[in-house]
Amino acid sequence: MSTLSLTSTVVRSTDQVSTDLGGEAVILGLQSGEYFSLEGVGLRIWELLETPHTAADLLAAILAAYEVEAVAAERDLLAVLGALVAEGLVEVQ
Amino acid sequence: MSGTPLNEADWDALIELAAFHRVAPLLQRSLRGAGPHAPHPKLEAYVRSASSRGLLLTGELLRLLKHWEAAGVQAIPFKGPALAVQLYGDPALRHFDDLDVLVRAQDFPAAKEIVLALGFQPRERHSLHESFSLFRGDLEIVLELHWEFMPMPEVFPFAPHLNEAWPRCETVTLSGHKARAFAPADQLLYLCAHGGRHLWFRLQWICDVAQLLYTQPNLDWDQLMAQAKTSGGERMLLLGLSVAYDLLGAPLPSAIETKIRKDRHTAKLTRQVKGYYFDAPLEIVKPWKETFFPLQLIDRPTDRLAYLPRLWWHQLRSSTFDKSRTSEPTQGA
């Protein structure tokens, strides 16, 4: 498994299907058969990941939209992306 | 909408109605951020449950499509998640209970074998005149594998002609996967045939037509009307357009609007459909109505005269013959 960094390009994997419930995305991992739910910042990241983005782009979007401290935001973003990749919902290109 | 919030009983009634009409996801989406009518938690819960189920079926459809593709079987998913993505951009915005896929008659045996190998079994009453019913027990998913568009095509002679629809197929993207879909004009004719056959009793079907008209402003109307006329489906098309226009304000070119308004037959049928909605909102259409209503949608007088005899002949055949006898295409069809 590759290590995620700000230069990684990420996108939704094709091994999932998702729907927008408004304020919440429900995602079904097709390999695991498990459901996931994303809200708030996680939801925003998911929406952006419909098309490929670098983690740096995503960070910029978060910093623009939310009042968060940059270092913490970067750490949290990479953690969220790491989790999504681990669950097969996002892939690194 | 007035500012008076709905009470608990109102919400229960609304959710029941929306569920019957299969428009709960659309309702929930429209009500988001709408102040006193913001979605009730019960509606949210219902939609989450229905949408999650929709995702499960979508995933299964993708699995089937992948295996058919690998085996060279061409398949067109229609209704269900493919239509949801085509019309609404989200697989769970249409409520659907099972999967419908069309394959070519000559590919049917291979398609069926693949499905059986993927964990499905034939259902007890598996064979209809146009599709074979399969069931995956662990996920409780029903798949209707079609070789024909509409049941009893010689009884309902207004479905778009299959061989012509295949080459016109388009591609939709279903969660990053490419899938075949009917071209919008063929999709519209199908929606009008299906809805009309069922007296337009589910609002979802009218929404689908309206949404198609809204998202496809550049339909070739001359070609569409000509196609409908050739297949004997002009009345059926006009009624579908009329109910979408009248009940939901769907956009239509002014020439078509005029045609619909001036056609007394269409106006009469539209009133019947509206009467059903406002007088008997939760009634499943009675069987005798479902038998006679489509009669009014058949263009050609000779087809109208033949309709009842053909229908009864079909029903007689299905009830008297061995239920395991199928009309499915076999190898070498």
C-alpha cells in the first residue's frame, strides 16, 4: 500500500456505489459489503473525489471553506483519505 | 406551500403516500432546508433505508454487467439504478425493488447461465412472456432477465421496436462503470408504454417522464412522433406527455403542447388519470381497469378489436399450460 502524501492523486474507487442524502453521503463498499456514512468535512471531500484531485487540492478546499488550523487539517485529511483507501472506497492513482 | 408545519399524523400520511408512489427520495430532496416542512426524521429514516437498499441492488447490477461483458453478452439495464442515474444523476433517487435487464434473444441462454453461476436461482413462477425471473436468496434480490421489452408485444403493439433500439443505445456511467442505456427517445417511448399500461397510477412514472423532458430539451420531436405513429403508439405517447405536462408542468415544445390540448381523446384520458390521483390516492388499480384502460391507448382500430381476444388467449395459455413450460429463447434461437 502506497503512503499517502499531499502530492498523491486520489479519486473514488469503482468498487463502491454511493448516494447523496443531503448533508450525508451513504457509500456501499462492493468488496466488503459494508455501508459507510460521511458528513461535514468528510462529505465535502467525498463530493470532490468524484473527480481526481491531489490531496493538496483537497486541503486547499478545506482551508478555504472551514475555519481550521492548517497543520491539523492536513493531518486529519490524510487520516481520512487513508481510511477511505483502506476500505477500498478511494484509490490512489 | 403554506407556513403551517405538518403534524405527526400528516407526516405519516405523507410518507405512506410518497412510499406508495415511490417518490420518497425525491420528496426528501425537495424538502431539504424548507423551514416548517423540513423532512421529518421518519421520512429521513425511510429514505436512508430505501436508498441503502438501492445501493445494494446497484452493486449487484454492476457485478452482473461485468460478468456479462466478459462473456460478450450485451445487456441493457433499464428501469432501476441505470434509469435513476440517467434521469436524476444518482442511483438511489428512484425507488426500485428489483433489477430489470434486457439482452438479445440469441444471448439469453448464455446470459441466464451466467446469472445462475453467480448465485441466483430461478423463481418459482419464473417465466413470463418477456422475461425470466431469478432470485438471489442471501440478498433477497430479484432479477428480471428480459428478451423482450414489454409483455405480450402482440397484445400491446406500441412498444418501441427492439431491433431498432439496440443500435441507438447510449452509454451511462454508473459509479465509474460504463453501462448501456436506451437513447432518450426510446426511453421516453418505453416510459409512456409502461406507464400507460398501468394507468399511470404511480407518480414516480410521471416524474420520470417529466424529468426526461426536463433533462432532454433537444429531442427530435418529428422523429419521435413518427416513430410512435409507426409502432402504433401515438396515443400512448401523447397521454404520457399530457400527464407529465398537466400534473407536473413538464416542458414541451409549443407545437406538442397544442397538439395535446386539442386532442379530445388525450384530454379525456388525462382527466381519468387525474381523477384517479385525487379521488383514490392509495388504491392499487383494479384488475378490470388494468385490462380495459390500455385498450384506449391502442392506435389502430384493428389492433383494438384484436386486443381482448389476444389478451385472453395469452392468459388462457398461461393458466392452462404447465407452469414450468417457458417461452424463453433457447440455444439457437
